[in-house]
Amino acid sequence: MSPRAPGSHQKAGNKSAVTKPAAAPSLPATPPAPDKPKESVAYCPPPDELDHSVPTLRHLGGAKSDKWNLLLCNQVLNAAWYHRNGTEQEKADQHTAIFGFLAGVNPKDALEGMMAAQLFASHAAAMECYRRAMLPDQSAEGRQINLAQAAKLTRANAAQMEALAKHRGKGQQKVIVEHVHVYQGGQAIVGNVAPGGGWQKIVRDNPMQSPMHQAPRCGAKTRGGKPCQSPAMANGRCRMHGGPSPGAPKGNRNAFKHGRYRD
């Protein structure tokens, strides 16, 4: 009979219970790949303070995003009229000319880029209406309709130019002063006031300080019962009241006209 290890004997009928340590969860060999962006998710560009990129088409579209500038350029190209039988070189030259127009406007932001695109679109549409009105076989009604549409597009083009100039001027206002009221003790200043650099002024003389207003008053009783405030002459009265009457001149020869009066 083989010897048993100490503490290894148990009662009959009981089985030995041996607990095994729990196995650690296995980790994947490579980390899972990130989810791919869906096609319906748009890319949002960073704000200007975080975006240090330099766009190459900003002189055409005005925006800091070249994607927008490229989209705007394609819209302008699609708004142009191309000859049906034109060659590829002629079309490329026309594209270059259109880009030259956008570069000439030189938009400073996205709003100016849109205004520049609309300027070209209205111009191209107006010129197309003028061209159709001048066709040799154009009817009188068709010529009238095309000329009316061209006139509307021309007015729209002028309004767009005014809006662009107003946007670039940032809403500058011009104030015209037609009447200036100067009261006693005051002075009128006419000129531009420049902050920090002084101001140019033209000081007008106050009419209340003139010798006429410092002269003695007439003082004659007016119809309203108040003393007259007009400047007095040397005789003490104004020109309206005439001063004290000296009487009829002596030696008036006109009195002998009717023979009824004599000196």
C-alpha cells in the first residue's frame, strides 16, 4: 500500500474540489480600424484662427477655401455662352478671359466673390439678349422681347455694381448740411473733423456780434404794442419808422400849382 501525502485522506464518498484560476481575456493582435466616414458626411473646414492654409484661387473667388473658389469658378464658366461650332482652343481662351475678369474684380471675401460671379452672369445674359435681338432673321416681336430683357439685365448689372461698391465702402454715409442756425454767443464750424489729427474749420462771423446788432434800438411803438427792435439811425428811429418828422420843407414851390396855397 503506497503512502499518502499528509492531509490527502478524505472521507469516503467525497470528491476533491480543485479551483483553477480564471483565464485572462485575450486581446486582439491589432487594434480595430476606425470607422470610415460615410459618403453623406461633409467635411467642415476649421475656423480662420485655426486654418493656416494659403488658398491659390482666392484672387478669383475671395474665399479662404479653394473648394468654394473652384465651385464658384465652375458656376461662372457654366453661365457663359459658347459658340456651338467653336474649337477647344477657342473655349480655353474664353475660360482664360473669364478668369481674367474675376481676377480684375479681385474679391476680398466670399461675398465679393459671389457679387463678381453675378456681375459676369448678368453681363453675359444681357449680351446674349442683345445678340439675339440683332439676328438678321429675327422677327420684330422677338427683337422687342430680347431688347426688353437686355434692358432689365443691364439695370440689374448696375444695381449689382452699386451693391459691390457699397459693400467695399462698408456703408459709408454722406451727410449734406444745407441750413446752419447760429444763435447768440455761438460759432458755426464747417469742415471735416479728423480724429487724432485735429480738425479743419471755417469759423463764420456771428451776425449777432456785428455792429448792426450792437447799435441802439429804435424803440418806436409797433402795431403789436411792443417797442421796435430794429437798429436806429442817427435821428433815433429805424428806416421803417423814419424818425421824427421835420415837417414840410419851407419854400415849397409846388404849393402854387393850384393857386390855393402860399407860404
